[in-house]
Amino acid sequence: MEVQIKQKSMQEIIDGLPQDVREELDLFERQIQDYLGGKTGEIKFQKIRLQLGVYAQRQEGVQMQRIKIPFGGLNSAQLRRLADCSDKYASNFLHLTTRQDVQLYYIDLKDEPNMMRELADVGITTREACGNTVRNVTACHQAGASPSDTFDVTPYAEAFKNFMLRNPICQNMGRKFKVCFEGCHDKDHAGIMIHDLGFRARVKEVDGELKRGFQIYVGGGLGASPSLGHLWTEFLPVEEMIPFSASVVRIFDRFGERKVRMKARMKFLIRKLGMDEFRKLVEEERAKLKVDSSWNDYLDNIDETPPARNLNLPSVPESVESDPLYIAWRETNVLPNGQEGLNMVNIKVHNGDITSDTARALADITDVFSASDIRISISQNLILRWVPTEGLPALYLALNDINLAQPGAETFEDITACPGADTCRLGITSAKGLASRLNEDMKNGLGKFKELSKGLNIKISGCPNSCAQHVSANIGFQGASLAKEGRNVPAEQVYVGGGLYGDDTRLATSIIKVPTRNAPKVVKKLLELYRDEKNGEEHFDLVMERLGRDRIKEEITEFLQIPSFEEDPSFYQDWGHEEEKFELQKGVKGECAGATVEEKVPTFADADKRLQQAEALLKHGEYETSIMEAFHSCAASAHVPLYTKLVDPFTSEQTMWEFENLLVRTGDSDEKWLDISSVLKDMIDQEPSEELAVEMLEVAKDLYSECERIQANLA
């Protein structure tokens, strides 16, 4: 089944990349050299690398790379390349995240550009996987294949990603921005109410014809201060999706908090303004927005034809179908497909971690059984969407050979856990360590609750940032710490009663903080409480809500007790780290968003210098160079008041867009500058001439004076 692929040289890879990608990665390589050579400061370089998804890891001197996988969609060639890059540049495994990203670890900074080139060679980007921008666009992992699909949201998620990627409107926002798409009418696999923008597929009859559109929620989010999104509309036509989203992003960029980082997400802006005022601002922006007809070109090229089925499937002994292990796997991991004779298969991936060798073997399997197609779910699993029914026994054997045929996908024993303190700088406890311990308990003491806990889930985050989305779990744990006799004790804040249920999504209730060693006992106690208190088929969440926080707290208070170190030293050790002393990271800042501004404060001196150069070049007949110097002078002038507003763009083009959005449209600047970004772009795109160079120089001088006036008012 192994696939032989001719290896390209790095130069062949570089030559085949799109020009913008090639130039972007060449620039990043130079920026790394400048940083390592001491020419670029730490804060500026942090902004640069985070834009390309490069995180400083908990371990010194190595990086974590976040890799965007839009809507979680991979083909077999991409999965192989991820595995190859992990072997060549990282630590021989891939971590799947709840944002449908892939993360690699222990990477040398100098290797980053070549790794990104190899990923780009198969259509994978790391651009905007982090930073204050639109993050990876997530979507239902069953999209396009589920029997309950309203319509396939994949092309719409892809279009959204393409529109926002490298778009100046979302490169320098106050904080990150998260978006998801859900296609199923009876399930919520994406979490539409816990995102800044949540789109759910809807159809509506308009003038006797069924039209596609979206139900939309705005302003949701998790983290330390979780909020459910507000319903914007029950139906927005699909052709309005991108203009509406652009309007929301522009308003968030313009009015969102920038100074207090903990209050900078869109949910806080809506809390501050109120939903009515926020809606008014977005609708006014939408009315003024100049819509390019090309934004909706994708609507003309949507192909929802299912992939061709492989008619040459491997044969297996008939006894496989009567094997109890196969039957258990089929009951929990095989799901119906909307196409007759096809199935979806949910591959349970423990802690979201898969070795590179296993990933390569899985890529070969997808070629045979699922049209080379695979999806990542927000539960950190892998989904094959196009498996013929007659191929299920052979697929089971193939997955079993690589230890990926464990039953129980999306059940109580399929725990979601973030990397936590294993690699993350913000991690307090090891979420993976606790998850592994609970998985062991499922086979023993907790196994008796298997039927009772069917349909429930556990999610574990190593800190309050909710990377495992623990606030949306039936039982959630959040890494914390306690103290006993001068020693640190790993702990977990307990949450109960949350779940992703579409319009009925619930946020879990925070109950109490217990030592991590007692977390498995808490799970057992909560299940016992559910068993004893439920009425008929009453759901766990409803039982917990009926009992109330005080009663639940009372039931698990016994697990607050911490023995002395001499009595039981294990309480002072984290799960999975029994040979290490548990310590809190001190003085280390996380990099979830990074700084908004670099350490070098811009001044008008740079703009003045460029003005003088533009004038000198004009006198010598160097019209093209003069035009560009005048253009960069405009950006240097605008950069000064923007920096005062805590906005520090990466490029001159971004600077002019932000000037227009944050200074002209807010009334800080005269309205004559309203379309300055597009005016300047048109000028530099024209054939250079003396007349054009003179005009550009005059614009630059005028803008210089305007920015001096604005800065005086802002200071």
C-alpha cells in the first residue's frame, strides 16, 4: 500500500511557489537572520513570527509551529508532507487541535522558512495561524457527507479563508478573531455560539425558489470570561456572507479594545456597546462598503459531486465481521453517509497526537478507502468521509495494523486535551497527563458507567485560555494550582453542564478547585450523582442544573483535602510528570496574541527623510523610485498617529488601510482622506511619469501635515 513519491529539491519547491508566498518566506528568512544577528528586537520579531504561526515553546531555544488546516480538510499528499516535515524539522509527531490546526514541536528557528516552503508546496500555509488576525476557519467535520447536511459548507469556509488571508482589513486587529461554519441541521459539530462569527447553513424559499443562506451568531468566545454569541439573523443569503463579514471585521478593528489585552476580544466590544449599537455600526458600515463583484466568484464554481469510489478494495476473511472488536468499533466509530453505500469513519486519536509514521500509513489508507480525503474534528480526531460499506472490514484491519482502530470515538472515553504544561508557556498543568489517567480509569473503575455516560464528554485545558474548550464540556477541567505548607500542588478547576447544542448551547458552570490527583475521583462522584439523581432519561446537564452549584460543590468537597508531602508526595506531582517537581512558570508570558506594537516608536523624521528623497529623485528624473518613496512617506506619516492608537502595521499598504479605517472613519482625520488607501494603490500601479511623481509628492506632503495635526490632537 506504500506510495512512492519523487522528492523535489528545495530549489524546485521554491521555483514552484506562488510569487507572494515565495517573497513572503524569503523575507521571513531575512528577518530571522536579522533577529539572530541582533538587528531586530524581541517584540518586533515576535510580531513577525506570530503572523506566520511560530510560537516560542515552553522549552527554551525551540519553536512550536501552528499550521492552518482550513475546515480541517486534508488530502493524503498533505498528510504525508506534514509527517515528513515533522520527521525532518520537528519531533516525529503531529498534534491535532480543537481549531482543526496541526501543531509541530521542537523546531529550530532557522529551519522554519524551509519547512514552510515544503508545506506551501502542497498547498498548506501557516500564515495567520496566530497573532491579532482572523485565525483558522473551522467547520463541521462531516460537511458534505452527513445525511443531515443542509448543504456542504466547505466551499463557503474556503471562500471566507481566501478572502481574509493576507487581507489588510484583518492583519492588525486588537485581538484574534475566530470563525466557524456548520452544515448539519440537527447537530453542532463546529460550535456556532462560541465563535466571533458562527455560520449555520439554512435554506429559505424566496419567490418560489429555495435559496441558500446562513443563520449567524456574533460575539461568542471562551477563555477566562466565556460568552455565548448573539443571534444576528436567522437567514443571510450566501452572497452576503463575505460583505457582511468584512463589515464586522472592520468595525471590530475600528472600535475594539487595544490597550487592555484581556478585554480586546469582540465579545467585550459587544458588552461595552450593547448589541443594538453594535448592530447599528455594522449595518452602517455594510451600507458604505464598496463590494467587489469578484468576492463572490467562488459561487460560480461550487462542485458538490461526491468523489469516485474505489472499486478495487482489499478482500478480508469473513470472520472479521463477527469479531467482537470489529463490532464494537463499527458501533461507535462508523457513521452514516448521505450517499447510499458510503459511510464516515471517525478515527479516535488519543490526546490528538499521532506519530509521523502512523500519519504516513494513514495517508496510504485514505487513498484506498476514502478518496484520499480526511478531515480533522474539533474533538482532535480524524474523519474519513467516503468509505464504501463493503470496505469497512478491510479498513478496520488496516487501521488496526497502525493502532488506530480503537472504539469509542466521540464517547465519554474520547477525551479532548490541549498540550498544557507539556509544551505551552501558559500551561499550568498537564492536560494530556490527566486525560491519559482518566482513559486508564475508563478501562477499570469508571468502566461500569459506560452505558450511563454514553453521549457525554470530558475536555481538559491546561490553563484558563480554554484551548480544549472545557467550558463547553459536560465535565471540564481547567489547570490551576493550590498551595500546601509552602509547596505548590497541581490542581483543576471543575466545570459541569456545558455542551455544543446549536441554538441551545450551554456554558459549563464553574464549581470548585481540587488537587489534580483527585480529579478522577471527582469524575466518578459526578457520574454516581447523575446515576442517583436523574429522572428517567434526563440528561446529565439538566440534572446538574437542577441540583445547582451549591449541591454539586457539597458532593465533591471531600476531594479538596490535600495530605502533607510526607503522607503522600504524589499529590505534589502532576499526572504524567511523576518524576518532576511541580512548579509554576514565573515571569513567562504566553504568546496567544502577542504584543500589538513593537518597541521602536515611529516618528515623523522617517517620513520627512523619505519626502526629501522623493523630491531629490524627482529632480533627477527617477520618477518610479520617487513615486515609491513618496508612497512610503505617506505610510511613515500615518504610522505615527496609528502607533498612538496602539496599531503597528507590518507594511505600508496595511498602514494606509488602517489610517483610513481607524483615523478617517472615526472622524480624527478629514473626510477627504476617506479612500486614501485605494487612491495610493491606483497611483503606484500606473505607468510612472513626471506628472504622476509630482502628484504623489504633493499628496505625501499634504498627508504629512494632516498626520502632524492628528497626532497633536491625540497626544
